[in-house]
Amino acid sequence: MNKKALIRTISRELDTPVPQDRIALILDKAVEIKRTLAAGEPVKWSGFGTLTVKDIPPQRFYSARLKEYTTSKGTKRIVFVSLRGE
């Protein structure tokens, strides 16, 4: 599915008619946010909050199935911090 087909599909699925150029703008902004977060930079919305990427370190846990201790992989999570939480 290409971008035009995705925009048409979203436009058809919405109950309220939304112009396709507005849907395209929303998709472009979503991709821009993803790229910014992937680069390690926070995304700040004035009056709303901040999206940041948080590193989750590897953790050691006991696996009942294997009956031994195992270490999980480290991962990254997107975290939202509202203005009230800052």
C-alpha cells in the first residue's frame, strides 16, 4: 500500500469527512515525530508535554520454564511527560 492508497483508506474509514490533504499532513507529522525520536531528540509540545526515548537496561529474572536465571535484552521505550509531571 502506498501513501495515496493509505490516505484514501483513512478518508473512507472516518465518520466525519476530512480532506485528504489534511490526512497527508497528519501522516507527514507522525513520520517526522518518529524520525526525531529515532535521532534521540525529544519532541516538545508547548502547553502539552514532551515525548522522549528512555533506555531500559537489561534485567535479570528467574525463568520458571528453564529453571534458571536469565537476562533480558535492553530496549528503548517512548515516554510521555506531561507539563504537570515536570
